[in-house]
Amino acid sequence: MSIKSYEELDGMALDVMREIGSIGTGSAATALSALVGDTIKMTVPEIQIKEFNDAIDHLGGPEDIVAAILVQMSEDVKGTMLFLLRMDFVNAVLKRILGKEIENFFQLHEMEISVLTEVGNIMLSSYASAISTLAGMDIHLSVPAIAVNMLGGILAVPMAELGYETDQLMLINGKLILGNEKHDSTILMLPDIESLNKLMNKLVGGYDQQE
Amino acid sequence: MINKNSKEIKVGIADMKIARQEGVLITHALGSCIGITIYDPMIKLGALIHIMLPEATGAKSSSVYKFADTGIKETLRKLGAFGGRKNRYICKIAGGAQMFAGGGAAGALGHIGERNAESVKKVMQEEGIRIQKQDVGGTTARTMLMDVSTGEVKLRIIGKPEIIL
């Protein structure tokens, strides 16, 4: 039987997603370390499937101001991926790369935006490349797009993209560790349902054979 | 003025709430989504809808309020059952922004807000309801609230003072 929505992913499928998450975020942390010139580690992420409104409540308030980097996946896996950057992590990165910190998101100018876009891009492309390697599927990523705005409005973008198929999001939550600091990290991995089935067949196997 | 003591009734994404006489209907952080208020001033009956997509055609989802067409129609049916009359309705809309900038992904996903706004306007026109005020498009999220005791609609946008729509 094929999967019709994210919530139909079973324990084994979620374990596989967590494993991919761990490998993906691990390689992302290594790549980020090189960019910021400081060791970055990442905890083993948790995979959560949440209904739209629950996802926003889980990640903070709908009016919380965050930065987000979005890429579209194409080729064998289609869909979107999004990386959320909260203020404390934004400052941890800016401090190390540009030697400055900001007090609010309105102080983000061209240079800062470009650094954050690159951080998000590294995060998401390391992640996508881990999945691509493990599943033996080609994943092409678009040029990253950035938004600095209310959390609710930002998350509604990938939700709308998936909205004709499902009411849930797949969240990959972990902690990024820089020195003594721990920062929340959230990646949204949102293949369309057809791609999700393809991925699960490759990674878990048996989803098509169970009919 | 929106009465600060008035009870806030939260409207989620792909959701709709109706209130009568009192209460503040509020929906947070409309990005590419559209918030639609419909108010019957004679009986102080108000609804706030938070739609996410233009049309329900071909959708596998069961949520009527996710879509402009089915969401508005179902809301009008319910308002009618509460005694609301189309010829008295005051309708205001907000949202439909393009949230992401600067990449391939922004282009492909960016038009959803615009399409949402077009669909809402089309459905309202078909229903014969005039949209009295609107604040749509742009690049920023909006929180929309309506005080049902007065029909006043307000918008909150980051970095800007609250505006009355």
C-alpha cells in the first residue's frame, strides 16, 4: 500500500528519516564549521509529523520573527525544503563570520542576508546530498530564497505547496552546538507524496509490496 | 476601538470562526494566505476565514476552509443560518503576500498569494458581495482581527503601527 500522507509513515520509516537526518545534519555541521571557523556539532535530530497549526505552535508563536531559507527539490524527488534560523543562531553565525551581532531582524542588510542564505544553503544541500546518496536518487536543488518575517506566514508557503495533498509537515528538529552554546535547529523536509513513496521504497522497502 | 477586555477567538490556518455580538476574531501571520472578514452590522454577526489555496478542485484534502471557493461558500451558508443577510454584508480581505525573495524557489511559489487574492475576489463577485476594503500583496505577513461588537477590522504588520482596515 502506498503512503497517502506524512502521518502514515510508520516507526520504521521514521527511524530511517531520523538516520538520514543524523547523517545529513552531521555533514551539514561539518560544512558549517568550515564557513564559521568554529566547531559546530549537531545532536541526533527528532522527526515529527505535525498538522499545520500544531507545527506552528510547536516551533514558537505564529507572530515570532524568524529567518528562513527555502529551496525547491526537483528530479527524482520533488518538493520543498526549508531551514529556520532563530535570532540566537543568527547572531551566533554573524558574530563568527562578520564579527557583529544584531538586536532585531530589521538590522539585517545585504551582507548579513547573504551570509544567512549561504548558511541555509549549506545546511539544506548537505542534507539533500545525504538523502540522495543513501537512496541512490538524484535531487536537484533550486537557488535558495530567503524570508525574514512572521513564522506563521513563512510556514504557510511550504504548506500551500503541499496543501492539495496533505495537512501535515515533516519537521526535523535538533540542536546545533557551537562551543558552549546550544541553538535549536529546524529543517522542514517536504517531498510531495509521490516522491515520499519513491523515497520510502528505496530506503525502507516494502511499501509497494504490502498491498 | 477594539475592546481590550473582549474575548479573543483564534482562527487557525484553513479555519473559520463565527462570533455574535461580542468577541474579537483573530488570525495570526497571514503570509500568502488570505484572511476574509464578513460582517452583518445589523445583527452584529461576523466571520473570519483563513484560506490557504485558491480552489478546491482536485484536492484530496477534506478541509473546506483551506480553499477560497469552498471556504467562502461554506461560511456564507453558516452565516445565513445565523440570520445573516448577503445585502448587508461588509467584506474585507488581507494577505496574499509574497514571502520569499531572491531565488528560483521564490519565483515558483511566489504567485500563490496573488492567485489566492484573485480567487477570493472572483468568488465574492459571484456571490454578489462587494469587497469594501483590502490590503493584499506586498512581501510581509499580516495578523488580522475583527471586533464583532463594532465590525472594526485591524491589521498588525511587523515594524509598523497597527492599521485600521
